[in-house]
Amino acid sequence: MTVNTTSIVSGPYAGNGVADTFSYTFKIEDKSQLSVYETDDVGVETLLTVDVDYTVAGIGNDAGGTV
């Protein structure tokens, strides 16, 4: 069995302590298809949890949406 996967990256986006919405420009069918990471000042990445750390808008939209 073959499983096709595609990794599409949006960003990185620089945080400024004020901005809280970031765009993605590709279609997802389910919020679980999206992974969001936060990177600290020394470059350590932390995987964020959907519906706890962020929400997703634009599910099913060909043009993407926001987190």
C-alpha cells in the first residue's frame, strides 16, 4: 500500500506580541491536517495543539484560511 503525502509550508511569520492571525494559502479538509509550531528566541520549536493553543478558519476552502 502506498500513502501519498505532501508537505506544504506557510510562513514563518514573525510574532510581535500583537498579531494573532496568520494566513495559509492551501486547502485542508480537516484541522488535523495542519501543524503549527512556535519558535522561541533561541530557535527551539514547540508543536502547538489545535483548539488549545490556536484555532483554524477556512477548512475546505481552496484558497486556504487563517490560524
